[in-house]
Amino acid sequence: MLTLAIDTSTNTLSIALVRDDEVLASIDEQTKNNQSEILMSRIETMINDCGLKPADLEKIVVAIGPGSYTGIRVGVAAAKSLAYALDIPIVGISSLEVMAMAAVSSDVRFRIPMIDARRKTVFAGVYGADGTNIISDGHDHIEQLIEALIPTLVEGDTISFIGDGAAVHKEILLEKWPEAGVITETHFKRCKGVVLAELSRKRSPIKDIHRVIPNYLRKTEAEMNAGV
């Protein structure tokens, strides 16, 4: 099955074109809040460079958040538009799950992807080496997250804090878990788009694009200010 994977949930635009187990092409590109301007052109170029056409696609998979509000909206809208236009199924997957499985090698037991949400808050979850979601994705103050992690992260276990949220709060995290790793997206082991495509094989694709919705995990600043 020819799958197009799209992740625009952070400043790293990640796209992959995968046929069954074969990675035909992939991109991990650092962006500057311009994903809405470049996403479709990157997809078009990737498909063309592989000697294919959009009509060859059989499935779309997209990271649905949490993360950048604008980025998620751009990626999900593009994925749904393509799925609708091509009449092919779509799969939505947590962007934190993708980070957890893309960042480190298989021998790391606990993976804690963290996206900076400002004001000392993060979007975060806890995943096992096999992708099991140990603590559900949430939007938490860093101190609240640490309190939730204390009974979960056992001394001696391999631990990796992942993403820009981990980098921002590196000092306090390493104070609690000094042997843990802190990994930013520029040092991920694998392309997020490729991991997205792999994860989608274990999920049931759907034809109704309206069932794929962004998972922002919090209201936008405008909504909060308006009391919505």
C-alpha cells in the first residue's frame, strides 16, 4: 500500500512516502512558521521525484497533535483534502507518540515526548519501548508533570525526555533523573514521517474525513481570552 505521511505538529516538517515496508522518500525539514506555504509543494515534489502521481496514493496518515496550533491545522487540513479528493482512507495519530518512537533506539524503556506550550507548561505523554501509552497525552504544568512521573519512572530504567519541551526544562528534569537522556528533534534517530507510516499499519483507516480532527489539548489563546 502506498502511504503518504504528514507531520506538521512542530517546527520540523516531516513527510514520507512509503510503499509497504519500503521507504521511497522522506523529508525532515526545519521550518520557520511557513509550513502552510511549503507543505503542498514539498508533497508534490516528493511524489514527482518518485515517478508517481497523486492518484497512486492509497492511504494518508497525519499527526493530529498536540503541538503547534497552526502547524496541526495545516497538516490535518492538507491530509483531509487529499484523502477526500483522491477518495482514499486516512489515519490520524498522536504527534507525541510519533516523537516517542522516532527519537531513540529500541532499548530505551521510557520515552517522554514533551512539546513546549509556554508559561512553564508542556504537552507530554509517556510511552514504552513497544509504543504502549503509559501516561495519556496531556497539557500540564512542568511541576505537575514531574509529580505524575515520579511513581512511574523507576530508578535504573532507561529514560529519554524528548523534544523542545524537554530542552526548555532540561535542568529540572535532570535534577530528578540525572541519568536520563534529553533529545531534541534535530537528533532524532528516525524520520517522523516514516514512523507515522509504520504506526498507521496497526490502525484502522477510515473513509470519513470528518472523524479525523486535530487534538490541540487546550484552547487557543484567543479562545481563552474570549472566555470561550
